Amino acid sequence: MLEDVVSERHLESQALAHIRRESLDLYNRVHSIAEDCDFVNTVRQAYKDLPLIPNLRCGAWYADPAIVASEAAYFKSTDGHFNNWSFNLRRPNIHLLHLIADHGGFLLVDATRSGKRMPDALSKTVPIWCSVINRAVALRHQKNAEWDTSVYTSPAAVSRQEHAQIETRLQAWASALNKSSYELPDLQLPLRPFWITPSASSYPHLPPLCERTFYPVICISASKQISDGLERRSKGYAYVQGSGDDHELWGQGLTPDVYWANKDRILATDRASLPTVMQELVAGHATATHETGHSAPTPISRVQGRLLIGRTSDVPQPPPARLPSTDRQVAFVFISESPPHTGSDDGEGGAPSREDVLSMELPQGKRGQKQFLDAVLPQSMQFIASQLSAGVAVCICCDSGKDVSVGVALTALQALFDDDGQFLTAPSQAADKRSIRTRLQWIITSRPEANPSRATLKRVNEYLMTPIGLRSR
């Protein structure tokens, strides 16, 4: 009897698990995203004069690349988590200020799957950013007392106590930004955030552009808040709040780029056929990206484009002598788990070695970190120094274009360039944390998506500031 009860409960548990998995499956998610996109487009129509940009990564699902601005934002929710509030100089979003000055503000789209009305990135990180920017601009450009530096938060998302705690920290963050190497444009108006969710009965009213006393940053939380995370729709799918979040866990390789390039076909495919169709689309996109590249590597402006950063897939194979993003002759450093075959090795039967290409393999994990310190950085510095001495620019690429390549570029900027961005004919490794931090800001100014990991930065600091005999083993 007891065994029968246990068996029955086990079957019930399996059935509930199956229903839950189906509710959160690919079919429900892509249709939920499409529903949220309709809401975002409705908001966009209400503010036609303002450009729409996604807050990466989740926001990219809700912003059609055909209509969004060329820029993207990176406001992390963790910078707004309770008692962890921060203005992080590694992701200052300074590049958005020129967009704001040109268009008078912007629409920012993001979503959350946590059951809240809006993500912390919109409710707290963005208000912190607006106030810190306003205060730093006031410090650098001597704004008068009428310049608004207040922090504005939504009473529906931020308590008065939390608001007050955030407010006490703002001036210190603004002072740090003002003292950084980032260029802060002399904005004509201060920034001010607003919020719109699917539950809103009306949208914030903006006066005509000529009458505004602020630049609006309108935060759109794309997904409808659902108490249990799911809601059945008459069109045959279950609505999932914040479906675009953490797509690596559910997307089967699907990315926003693939979704938007094939949206109509994806939404027209039935549930049973969708996984097969998705595999086909993902494979086709990977092949096309490999053949054509994705975007041009980024020149670092502070050193007159003598160093560039990109993804391995951004560079055609074999690598060309010049790139569209620079008028200089270019050499290449490739660092990857499986670096492209570029003819840079001397294996028997292989292509002739190219003196302008350095290709290195870097495994994941602790072994990769040790190899990065002991082999990748020394070899790449020797190669980069020799190419720069010959008047050749160097493009440094890794799989993401955000981490390892940034670490190598950061090391080169410190070891091979002075504080004015001039190439050192006699390279020096004299460094401190301040100078390394400044050079990372040079990179982020030109390439806002740069996001080196803590492990990468730790190895860079160790290479630059620790004698060889004292480095970790």
C-alpha cells in the first residue's frame, strides 16, 4: 500500500515537472518575446523623436535591430541590488551621452523574469547613473546651482529608506568619475529617468523639445508582471515573464540576432517542429558569421588606433593586410580555445608562417589562467612591440572580444605606451593600479562592450607589477 502511494506521488511529480518544462519551452518563450515586443513598439510610437536602445543582454530580444540606434547600453542589475549600489567605472556608459546630446534623450528597454515590475537595472542602476553623470558634469564644467543633481527613483520600486541610502553615496561616485580619464561632454541639460511598464495606464508626458529642462531617459520594462511566472494565452502558448533573460539556459543556441533575422519563420513554426527549425537557423547563422565576420574591430583612439580589439569572427580568414576601421597596415594576435588556422605556425605540411600573425591557444579554467600569465602575455608583448616598432598596428582578438583580448591590449597599453598614449621606444613595465585603471578606461571609451573578467585583470596586474620569481604558480 505504501509503495503504491509513493509510486503515485512520483508519477504526479513527473507529470508536474513535464508541464513546467513545457510551459517554459522554446515555443512559449519566443511567442512571449513577440508579445513583449509589440508593447515596446507601442511605447516607441509615443516617443518617435527618441532613439530606442537595448540594455544588454536581455534587452536585445525586445529591440528590433532594424529600428534601434547603433548604440547599446550595459546597466547591470547587480549595481542596483540592495546594499550593493554602485556606479562602476568599468561600465560607465559614457558613449550614451553623445547620443543623448544629439537626440535629446533615449528609450531604454530591458526585462526581468523575477516577478517584479521592472529589473533593478532600470529601477535603481539607471537612476544612480543619471544622478552621478549630472553631478560629474557639474563638477567638470562648473554648472550653476540650478543644475539638477537629484536622484529620481520610482516609489513603486524603491522605498524611501533605500532612496536615502543611495543618495548619500552619489557625490563620492561623481567625484571618482570626474577624476577619471573619461571625457564628459558639456551637456546642455541634466538627465532624468522615467519608467514605463505594461501595467501603466498612461505614459510620462514630455514637453516640446525646446521647452524641456532635462534629457529624458525613459526606461521600458518590456514584460508584464505575472504572479506565478506563467499566463495562458488564447493563441496556444503560455506567457513567460522576461523570456529573453539567460537565453543560454533555454535558447538551444538561439540569440537575439538569429531571432530578429528569422522572426516571422520562427513564430510561424509549430511547437513540434520548432527545435529542428531552430537548429537549422542557428547553424546557418554561425556559418554566415564565420564567412562574413560580424563587425569591424575597434581602434583604441587614445593611441591613435595603433591597437585594435575585436572578436576572432570579426576578422576574415586569412587575415587581410588592412582593416576598414584603420588606415594602417595591421598585424594580428589571435587567442582562443581553438585559434583560426592562419598560417602562423610552422607545422609540417602547413601553410608558410606569417610574421604578421600570432595565434595562441588558451584553454578554459585555472590552467588557462596560468598559461595566460606565463605564455600568452609574454609572447604577445614581444610580438606587439616588434610590430609597433615597425609602424604596424596590431589587432588583438579573442572569441568574445571582451575579455582576454582586452587583457592583452591593457597590458600592451601599460607596458608599451606612456601616460599620453605615445609609443615607448624603450618599453617599460613600471605600473601601478591607478595607471592600469586609467588605461582600461581608454579601452572602454573606444569599446564600451569591453568587460574583462576579474581573473583576467588579476593576471594582468600580476604580470605588470610582480617580479617573475614572485608570480603565482
